[in-house]
Amino acid sequence: MEIGQLAKVRRFSGSDGFARCGGEIILLNVTENLPGYLSIELPLDFIERNVADATERLKALNETCGANAKVLVRVGSPGRDILAAAEQLSADLVIIASHQPDMSNYLLGSTADRVVRHAIAPSWSTAEQDMPTGMA
């Protein structure tokens, strides 16, 4: 599961907090849409269950961290949809977890690589083990 964080900040100064400065934190998950030849082998509600699970995990993370963030879950291509959300929401910063690369990352690149390379806003990629519990 890929989880990207979008932090939208307006007039942020010091550590006064996002809310008092008119800012907003958005926790975003993009659940991969499966091709038809794979989805036929899975339960009919597979995507819906993944969306519900992602929503609950982000809500729990939000509560644990006390972020008072908006939770968004989308279905689609993680890299493309994280970038689209950042643009649509006029994000000022994109934060995304990355993982230990494997052979597919060397051939295709990871979602975090794609987001960092193509984001319209500054982006920050951090290792999964550095993310808050339940986020990576």
C-alpha cells in the first residue's frame, strides 16, 4: 500500500501550527486499480475493501498523531494520482514514504521516485522506518 502525505500550507510561520495559520494537512492513499485479467481472480469487493481499510488506517493515523488532517482515498495509479492530487489541491509540500528498492524498482522506478521527480511542489521522500507508526 502506498501512502502519500500532502501538506497544504498557507501563511505558515514558525511552529504556531497549520490550523491557526490557515493551513491544512491532507493524508492521501491511492489504492492501485487492478487490470481485468487479475481482478477476475479476486473477490468482487476487493477494491472496496482496500479503500475501506486505507480509510480506517489513515483515520487511525490522524487520531494517533493528532494531525487534524483531511483523509482522502483514491483508486488509480499511485504515482500519477498522488501527483494529480498535489496539483488539484495546490499542495505546497508533498511527503511520501519510500521503501528498500528491489529489482522492479531498478527497472521501473518506485512510486516515491516518480512523485519526487515530477511533483509541482517541493517533495520529501523518507524511509518507511522513519514514518509514524501505521503510516508506512
